[in-house]
Amino acid sequence: MRSKIDPVVYFFAGAALCALVIMGVALKKIDGRSTAVEVASDGRPEYRWYAPVVPSKLDFAGEAVPLDRPDVHEKLDRELITNAYLHGTQLYTLKLAGRYFPIIEERLKANGVPEDFKYVCVAESSLQQNALSGVGAASFWQFMKDTGPRYNLEINDEVDERFYAVKATDAACQYFKDAYSKFGTWTAAAASYNCGQAGFSKQADFQQEKNYYDLIFPDETNRYVYRILALKYILTHRTQFGLMIESGDEYQPLKSRTVEVTQTIDDLTVFAKANGSSYKMLKIYNPWLRAHKLTVKPGKKYEIAFPL
């Protein structure tokens, strides 16, 4: 009997030893005094939250962030602390990135705008197409209703191209390129997206500086670029921040076919049914359609997407 029992004993002893080792790693002491997770006397877990480590180097669109300056270091530190523990928000953003980053990256590249500007979109809307601000800014890039038409976005009661990912990204690219031509750096172009080109110019002229990191703005713009930088760092170092998404779990781009429309559609539900779909799917694939009908003026045409 002994020869049959010993292997079983050794197996369970080994398993117990492995479990203790794993627990030791999981509860590794951070600073020699406390652990990330401890257990109270009543058995409840007690968590310890630690400030993220600020990277030694970071850039935006190839432009170095002067992290050797205490004011810059501390502002980035604040945004890393603020955003690193928004786990639900960041996990959802990472899932949405699987669907929208390919579209945004392609349009940024086509327009000659650095890829880092996709994190401006994250800062603006967390990649949520139906995002609406209290002042009326809408969708991915948070264009205002009166600003969109300046960048060739159609906005009316029936059509709102702020919700059209491709066209809205093209419009944002036009803004960024205009701002870059005016201010000379991509960092300044990004900052001006928050305060406006006139707002950036006003502060630059008054303070006799042109570098974003040498200027002081109202608090929202003061924090804006640092928030973009923090989001870039967190999302590109996801596992370091405990954001665990299995490969393939990101939402995939919507595969679609398009129908060209040159005449007014009086009832979008009837139109969707006639194209083998439903009103719900039509709205999911075309969030820029904002009414129950679509007026098409002479010489105008639209492309409406349906599930492939």
C-alpha cells in the first residue's frame, strides 16, 4: 500500500508548495512594509493603491515631452494618477479601439497627421460615437454644431456627420493641419483643439511664448495635453496598468455594404426593410442619420451602410 500512497502524498505536497509560491508572488511587498492586497482580521481584503511611475521619456507626435522639468513631470503625474484607476472606462475604450482605431489611423495617415492624434479622440470621447457634452459637442471628435460646417461636415435635423467616423476624422485632420501651420508644433495644435486657435494665440501673444509647455492656460487646457499623454501611455502599456484584455476580445470593425442614395427617402424603416435589414441596424451602421427620413437635394448623394 505504501508504494501507492506516497506518489499521492508527494503530488499534494508539491501542489501546496506551488500555491504558496504563487501567493507569495501575488502578494509581493511593494515597499518592504505593505502589500498590494492584505487580509483584515475579519477576512476582508484590504487594497493599497500606488501612484503609477512616470516614464523617463515620452513624446507626442515625435515631439519630446520635457519631463526633466518639475512642473511638466508633476502635471503628467496628476493625469496618470487620475486616469490609471479608471479601469472600467479604459477597458471599454480598449475594446472600442479594436473597432475605431483602424478607421481613425487610416484617415490620419491619409491626411498626413501623426498617429498620436488618435489619443486626442480618446481624450475627447473615449471613442464613444454617441458622446454628447453639456455644451452640445458631439460624437468622436466633439465638434460643436456651429464649428462642424467650417470643416465640411453636414449638420442639420436629418444629417449630422459629426457621428460619421470617417468624415469627422477628416474634419479633425483639417483642423490639426491648419493649427500646425499656424503654431509650428503638433503639441500646440493638439492644445488648441481644446481652447481654439484664437485662445491659444491670445495666450501665446500675451505671454510671449509659443511652446505649450512654457505657457499657462485655464485649467482645462492646462491639463489637456497631459491627459492625452497619460492616455497614450496607459493604453499602450495596458498590462502594466492591469488592463487585461484577451486577444480577439476587442470589438471588431463593422463589415458593411453600401447603397448609394440619390433620391429622398420618406421612411427610413421602409427603406431598411427593402434592403434586407431593419431600422435598428440602419441606425447602428449609420449613426449620422438623425431623423426618420432623409431629404436628398438635386445633385446630392449619400452612401448608406448595411450589414454585410
